[in-house]
Amino acid sequence: MKKGDLIYLPSNVNLVKITRIGTRSHIGDLLKLQKPKNVLFLGDTGEKPAGWSSSKYLKVLYDGEEWLVKEDDAILGRLKND
């Protein structure tokens, strides 16, 4: 994937925002999608909340804000009406 690619997220996917406390990352906000959405890919990130699975997370633009989503939940290039 490259920056600016369109990503399709099915319903019930969790989006997270990360906050830092000292040197550790923690969940700041959590949002569960009620409907499928198309979002923009902003880049890969190695950052994830402390204690979370080893899944790879992607940085995406949703509703004008940066969020993280598990790579396994994202489908590259699928177009559907929001």
C-alpha cells in the first residue's frame, strides 16, 4: 500500500487512537464502525497500545482525523458506497 490509497473497512471494525504516557503507548479513543467505510491510507505504524496483539496497524484518515486500524481488517482498493 502507498500513502493515499483507498482502503475499505467493513462494519464492526475497531479504530483506535494512541496516547503516550511516558514512553508507553495506550489507547486514547476507541471507535467501532457501525457501517462500512472507505478511508485513506496514511502509512504503516509500528505503534500500538501496550499489551495489544502483535498485529500490524495502519494509520488511516477517518472523518478528518488520524486513526489506527489492524491491517487484517483493511481491504485495499474496494469501492462501495458509504
